[in-house]
Amino acid sequence: MAYLQLKGIEKFFGSHRAIKGIDLTINQGEFIVFVGPSGCGKSTLLRLIAGLENIDGGQLTLDNKEITHLPSSKRDLAMVFQSYALYPHMSVYENMSFALKLAKVDPKIVDEKVQNAARILNLTQYLQRTPKELSGGQRQRVAIGRAIVRSPKVFLFDEPLSNLDAALRGQTRVEIAKLHRDLGATTIYVTHDQVEAMTLADRVVVLRDGIIEQVGTPLELYDKPANQFVAQFIGTPQMNVMPLQKVPAPVAEQAPRGATGGFIGLRPESIAVRSKDATPVNGTVDLIEALGAETLIYVSTSTGAQFISRQNDRTSLRTGEAVSLEIDASQAHWFDTSGHVVSRAAA
């Protein structure tokens, strides 16, 4: 049975319909990630669930209780913000315990909860420090600890890692995944970073312009995108999507009838770079990104199409060198002129 359910959720800012009738069912214990480009409505939707914005239409239920118009303090949810939102004059202990003290919880229980959260998050030795004495990653853990001590029914994360550098972001992502596994808590996580979505989520919700484009596991979205937008948004580097008129004839001729005038989509791993004239598809190397464990090779063809090829071994190729491309059309995703899937590769 659904634990958190959104039915026809709408939000208007003046005459602008920001959230356009969202329907979504979230099960207890799931890790759900909202992902999409800037302005798609993912943070607004999270704030509607949290009660920080008023819902203008639809119904929101949590654990069989309608909470559509309940104030945020009555919803039994805890939110972790991008900006940490810590009290600068309070110690870590005081920041983590503040909400419980306001609720007049027994001091002994408060201490037990704070100490337990600090142990989980490796913050025990920092409990008497103030936020200014902590690193960005430690501050984010304090914000997470403040949510943990409340023992909410749902954790809400609004782009919690965007203020951290790349190395710390990766480390904290692992910590959040482990925390979710240890607590078994229902979690909704907002990010613009599809790598975070792919690595953290049980299911990913892809949003665009206030609507849901697709919901599925990370690999379902990667292997079976519902449309061209999802196909290009999920995956790094993104899927090669080209108009058929720019695709070399030997490949374009394999398009199904419904894709006439439309597009072909190919993951970078479906394209191999060969020596010049080894295949009918010739091109020139534009850029090589040698990343160590993998190499990305950007190749332009005479038809004006640019493809990205991913290979696991290193290359001796140089920019400007003439090459040919081996394209595995059996792995192609075919889209019509509106960007809808006509046919897709077998997973």
C-alpha cells in the first residue's frame, strides 16, 4: 500500500502553473530522487510535500492520513536544506536537539537521540563546536543529524550536496546511501545531478516543466527511456541523439518506419572508433577526453553529425585524425519527430 501518495497536485504562482497535476505513489522505505533541469519544479514539489508552500490543487496523504493542508510542523517530516540552515550561535549538540527541546521532549530522551545520531554520523567529537568550526561536509552531517533525531516518517533532502566540492560530494553521497540503508527510512531527495540520482535512488522521478516525464529504477530509465528528453538527461556523457538526415546512410536506412524524419539515439558505448575506411562511416576526431579508466572520443562525420564514443582502453589517436565509426544500430533508440520512442534497443 502507498505510504506517501500525491494525487493531482498543483501549484500556481500567480497565473503560472508551476506544478501541473502530479500523481505519484511512494512506498515505505523507498529512496526516491526527483531530478530534472533547473526550473522543472522539483524543489517546488518537495516544498509542497514539506508544507513550506501551499498546495493549490490535489490531495497529499501520508500513512493513510490526509496532510494536504496541514502545517509543516504537523506533517511528521524532516527536511535537510541546501544551505544547511544551522544556528551559528549554537553548538552542534544544541542545533541537533533544538526541535526536540521546543517540543518539550524529556531531556534524557533528547540526549539519547542526539548521541545516537552523532554516533551514526561520526559527529560525537564535534558536539560542542559551533558551525563555523566545522567543514562544509561536517555542517551537512549536522543538518542531517538534526533530521534524524526527530525520527520523522519521511526525510526530505533539497540538493544537500550542491555546496560541497566534488570529492566531498562523492564521500557524502556514500554516507547518505549508507544512512538510508541503516535507518530504512522513506526518503525523497532532490538534485539536478543525474549521477546522484543514478547512484542513490531506488526509483527516479524525472521532471520537466512541472510534469513527470518518467518514473523508474535508474537502469530502467537508462535502458528504456520513455522519450528523447529522458534519454538525453539520464547518462553521462549523454546519449548521442541525431536527426536522421544527419546520420550516415548505412545507419539511417535501418530506421523503423515510425522514425521517418525523426531521430536516432545511441549510447556512447554503442559506438566504436576504427581506423579510416574500416567502416562506411568516416569522420574526424574533434576531441579526446582521457579519463584514466575510460576514454571519450568526439568524432564529426561528413554529414555534420558529432558522435561521442566511450571505450574502456586508452587510445593513441590525436585530434584531427581521420577515423571511421562502427555503429551498433541494434542498440539504437529511435524517436519520431516529437521525440517519442518508436523503437528501442533490447536491454
